[in-house]
Amino acid sequence: MPTLPPAAATDAELTPPGAAHAVRAAIDCARGTAELAAAAGRIRAYAADALADGRDVLASTRLISELNDAVTRQVVEQTAAAMAMDLRHACWLTFGSQGRGEQTIATDQDNGLVFAAGARERWLAFGAQVNGVLAACGYPLCDGRIMAGQPLCCLTADEWGRRFDHWMAHGSGNDLLAARIYFDLRPLVGALELAAPLRQRLVSSAAANPRFIKQMADVVLCNHVALNWFGRVVTETRDGRAMYDLKQSGTALYVDAGRLWALAYAIADTATDRRLQAAAAAMRVPAEEASAWLSGFAALQRLRLQVQRGRDDEADPESRNWVAWDDLDPAQREALKAALRTARLVQQRIALDYRR
């Protein structure tokens, strides 16, 4: 995969990575793949520092995402300039955790492209080039091929719209799986107005389709909370050790609930905490219960960051969400149990609303 042309070295001395403004400055002045990769590395160091300093975890993951956004914008804009692509006719889309603004230390790519004019082949080549540079910057390629350089992720607005409509109308297993990722859509750089109809389509069409909402609720409830009848955490055996997946069996419990309610109540925001807050208001949930939702989600995000720190040697981002039960201290174990107990209450509320 070709890389961006290198830029002249700079004499600027950056402050320690714990300062977010210094990280952003490094990103903004980076030119070429090597400098962008170095700047992206500072983001991961900043995330570790923020965790050690005990900062608000949801604010920290939002800032991590904003810094990753800045790297992505630089890569997209510099690649567009190098390939003579006019970003007034296309928009870079983010999905998944980047779309929600909830990235942790370990993250791969979930992105797409919507274009209004120009040859499809050129936009595909552009998307593939950006994906390659992002991979060189430390953002691994998506195993599920949800990337702008793939034909199904480089579409016109009408094509994207028809794809979304198909998922909501048919609701097969694959359709619902796709909705879990793509429906956290957020435009990032380029002609942002191209993405506006897609966002509006999700907000309006999903809420008007009770069958699809019921199917999404079933998806949420299929991910059972890993607590047994005695309130103990149920682990999985991997390589002879009792392990726990803090993403799929942890934060996903809250992320999926937030997405469901956002679709059901036409909530435009993509961030899980804001979705939960807006849904609580729409459903008139007691403030104490809504606060517990946010605390549970934050606790699991903090555990993920704690586990991911110092595991850069693991190439697969998903593997860094697994933790050995024996590696958790008593406080971490109790935080996990409390977050799962709250997640079970969230699922009970969903079951009462959608399984009657």
C-alpha cells in the first residue's frame, strides 16, 4: 500500500503526551505517514495518562475519539490532495465506536464514503489509500471489511439510503448485525451535507418501523448478562484461564440498549451516554435509575481502558478487551459485578417493553 509523501522534519519540541493540546498540536502539524503515525502514538500514551490521573472516563474516551478524528481528517485531506480528489463531492463517514465518540486505546477501523460526483473507481481507490495510511498509523484494518475502500462502503447517498432501508425492512440476522455498526453513523470530513439525509433517514424511518425496533430489542436481549443466579460473574475459559470479554459482554450491553432507544425514540445523538440520558427523559425514568445506567457504562469503559493499557504488543484490538479474572483486583471485580447488575435491570426494562 503506498503511503503519503514524507514532509520536511520539524524542529518543534512537543510537551509530554499527558497534555491533550500538545497531542492535538502534533496531529495538526504532522505531514506524511511517519509523522501522522507518531502523532497517533501520542494519543494512546495520552489515554494511558488520563486513566492514571483518574479523569472522567466518558470525557476521556470522547477526547480520545476527537484526537483520532483529527488524525483521520489529516489523512483524508492529505490523501485527497495527493490524489487530486475533490472533497466537496464526498464525505468520510465513521461508524461503530468512532461514530459514537467512544474509542478506547485499542480500536480498529469502521468507516465509509458517500460521494455525489466522480468516478466510483477513483473514490474506491481513494478510500483504500486512506485505509492503508490509517493502518500504518496504528488503526488496524477492519476484519469485517467495513471500510471506505470496500465497494459496499463507498456509495452514493441514494445507494446508502437503499441499503439502510433494506436492513430495516427485512431484518435478517446479517441486517441486524450491520445495523449495530452502521447505525452509529457520524460524518467526519468533506461535504458533510451529503450525510445529513442518511442521519435523518435513521432517525425518522426506524422510529416508524415497530417491527424493526422489536427485532433490534431481541438483539439486545440475546446478549445475556453474564451473572448467574448467585450474582457471580460467569467467565469463559480461554487458554486454560477464566477470562471475561469487557466489550461484547460488558460495554456492548449498554451500547446496544442506547442504540435501540435512540432508534425507537428518534434520538439523533450517537454517543451512548447521551442516548441513555435522552431515552431516560423520553421514558420518564427516575433520575436515580438513569444515573445508575451512566455509572455502569462508565465503570465498564474504565475497566476496558485499564486492561488495554500496556498491551500494544497484541495485534488484534478485540483480544485486548479480554481480561483474566485472576488479574482483576477486588475493587475491579466489584465494579464489574455492579455494572452487570445494572445492565440486567436495563435488559429487564427492555424485555417488559418489547416482549409483551
